[in-house]
Amino acid sequence: MISTPKIPCARIIVSISILIGICACERDSYTSWNCHSQGEPKTPMVLRKAQMEFKGSRFDYCGSLGTQSYFDQKCPANIELSSFVFTPSTGLLKSNEQTFNCIAL
């Protein structure tokens, strides 16, 4: 008769805990902002990974120069020509048409 070794319950619990811990590292991190412009109500803006969600659209992160981050639906070769320029330290968000003041939530 061949006997198979039994794995103690504690070892199974530790293995499952490690697996759950590794999976938790993949959680989505994001920053929410409330942005307002003259004559417009507050508009939510979310920075999630390498994207900005604003006014129902998603914009890709094109890069940064100094304190300014650039976002566009299709990043131009010269990132300074991007549709949106965001300065997280001041909360200033500039688009081609408007300037928004944003406050982190």
C-alpha cells in the first residue's frame, strides 16, 4: 500500500493567503478631482494609470515636461500640442478651449 503525504491545513491556509495577497497588488489606483470653469458646473476628472477620464471621454497620458502632464486622445509627436495640460501641484487643467481649476477629492 502506497501512502500519500498529507498537507497540513496550516500550509494550505498560508498558500491561499499568499495567493490572495499577490492578487491584491493588482488593484486599480486612481485619483479623483472636481474641476470647475467659469460658467460651468463642477465636472469630475479621474486620473487612472496612464489615462485621464474627463467629460465622458478618455485621454491617454502623452508625457510630462517639468510639473505639467500632457493628455490627448491620440498623442502628437510634440507633446506640447496635446489637447490637455494638467499641473497636479496647482490643480490647473488647460484644454484648447478652456481653463479649469481642479481640487483633489
